[in-house]
Amino acid sequence: MRRFVFPAGTAVVTGAASGIGEALAHGLARRGTDLVLLDRDADRLDTVAAAIRAAHLDRQVDTHLVDLADPAATDRVAEEIRARHPRIRLLVNNAGVALGGRFDQVTLDEFNWVVDINFRAVVRLTHALLPALKAEPGAHLVNVSSLFGLIAPAGQAAYSASKFAVRGFTEALRHELADDGIGVTSVHPGGIATRIARNARIGSGVAPEEYEAGLRQFEKLLSIPPAKAAEVILRGVERRRGRVLIGWSAKLPDLLARVAPASYHRVLVAGLNRGAADPARQAGRTPTATTPELSTGERA
């Protein structure tokens, strides 16, 4: 498959108001791509769009306000996009949310909220916009999974379930769409410094102090700038990579899960505990195999 061509194409990006999605929007604009940006945060989305328009006067930037937890709203926006953009060169399903708490600490409604946004919305948008991708020669699809789509730590049952589902869905589409000339990439970020961990919902059965203690530990490990993550993703798209892992905080756990698929959790917990016990190391550390990741795009 030939390298992906950015200039003069149209890209749809979800979760574009902040984090990786915002950085992807800027990176795509620099590469000459027109943009269709989706998010639920109106103020932040407008700010991102205005900044791109000011920096790139020849770029077309459309925005759509949508809560991807709402299936009807998601379908409506998808139809609007397809009507205005019958040919789409790149679709990036980046938006995501997180939920803190063990499976027995969250309700089924809370669990389904995560799955609805992180997985079902990916399926709905991809299904609706696939004809527009097929109409554009050399199109490409990117689905942002997670480090937690490679490993599944305790306390992340909903998030991991949704991100493993994204991974499986993406791998199947990669095989199905090869004959159509559409590239498909699954992205697995490591410790990306976005707001998703801070904005995560807390399970109904989780004590606030318990969640805050875990969050403080997690946030120390989220050190990769979103702009750097976006550049890694876009280079992977250009080269038609089937899978993109961002940072050693994704690559090492992936390797560990392959070597010890049933016992990697003990190694990760031991490593995290050693890091937490060493303040000097914690203050200056780089991402390691124990980095907990909650870093896809912000909720759209």
C-alpha cells in the first residue's frame, strides 16, 4: 500500500477539543488537510478551530458539537458529515472517557457509559462514514485504543473492556478493508499528559480519598506531551502502520503481556510500588512498564 497523502484531503477527528485530538488537528492542518472536528466541549472546540483557522488561512475547518454517549445524536452528526463530505480521506476515532473503580464498585450504567463512548460510538461513526472513506482513493482509518487495550489492570474493567473491543474491531477491519485500499491503524498510547484521568468519573462505590490517592500516583506518570503523541500517530498513518504504540510505557507492557499473559499483573504492581516508594525516582522518572495510562482523547 502506498504512503498516505495528507494534502488536499479531509480528516474527521473526534475528541478534538483537547489532548491528543487537539494536537492531531493542528498536525493535520500543518500537513495541508481540511478538518471536521467533533467534541462535546463547545468552548474548547471553538478555541481549537479558531486557532487553526488563524494559523492556516487556506484550511477548511468544520466543527460539530456532539455527545457520543447519545446514539441518536451520533448518528445525526455522522449523516451531516457524510452529506457535506462525501469523500473523506482520514477518520480518527480518538474520543474517550475513563471510569475509576473495580467492577464491584461501579454500576452497570456507569460501565455502559464508558463502553458507549469508547467503543459503540467508534463503531457507529465508522459504519456511517465508511462509504465516504471507500469513495476516496488511499483513505485511512485510525482508532485510538490504549495501553489498557493491551493489558488489563485491576480497577479498569470498563475502560479495558472498551479498549480491547476497539483493538479487536480495528484488527478485523484492517483485514476486511485491505482489498479496498483503505489503511487501518490501531493506536495504543502510553503515559500521555491529557485531562482524561482528572476528568474520569468515579465509580459510585469508590471512596473519594481512595480515588484521589490513585489519581495523584497516576498523574506523576503521565509525561508524554500530546503533540509528541500526535506526531507519532501521524507518522504511523503516513507509513500505513497497522499498529502504533506510543512510548516505552506502552511498548514494555505489551512485551510483558506477550511473554507472561497470565501473570504480568504481579510484575506491574511490584514495579509501581517500587516507584512510589522512591520519591527521588518518582520525581524524575521516565515512563516505565508500570505506567497506568488513561490518555486517549477527551470525551466528545
